[in-house]
Amino acid sequence: MVQTPMPLWSVTLTVAGAETDPGCLRAALDRLLAERPFLSSVRYSATRVELRYWDEARDVDDAAAMALRLWPEHRSSAGLPPWSVVGVEVVDRATVEHRVDQQAQRRRRGAGGPPVRRARALDLIGDIAPW
């Protein structure tokens, strides 16, 4: 029996909580990235973290459920702060591509220059940076 590949979902998970030392937070995020190397980008401040990644799941409900478990499941092993999930967005690949195309069209109209090269979201793996 041939198994059909599951759809790919773009996930953005935002967690927030009490202020923590940015250096300690960065170290914890590095450990999280070692445990879950699929994270495409991480943005952080002393009170908030935004994780972006691609995930395979049967449907949007499964992808969202897995996203909601990511931070709590790695809290102890990665030394993450005891923050709460404050936002989650899950969209399909076609929606991501549509957004990128729309953004590029707006830039072209505003700048009047040559077409903007489309960033390939799947190429941006493991980028951790402060906000």
C-alpha cells in the first residue's frame, strides 16, 4: 500500500511571560534548536519568543495541536522559561506562497524597480535572532 504524503504546514508559535535574562533565554533556545532542528526561525526578547517552522500533519487541527505542545514538552529538557502560548498560526504552503507573492508585488509597485527575488522559506533553517 502506497502512503500519501501528509500536507506541509507553516506554523508560527508565540509564547510570552515574565521577563527573563536574554542570555539565558538564548542558550535555552539554542538547546531547543538542537532538540528540534526543524525550526526555521526564532525571534526573541526578554518577555516573548516567536518560533516559525514547517510541519507535516494530516490537517490544520493536528498541526495546531502539535504546535501547542511544543513549548511545554521541551520546557525541562531545553531549560525554557515557564511561559504560556499566546498565539499560534497554522497555514498551508499555498497560503505562504500567496503572501510572499503579494508582498513582492507591493514592493515592485512601490519601488518601481526590478522584480524582487522571492525568499524560499524552506531555506531559512535555524535562524535565531533577537527582536
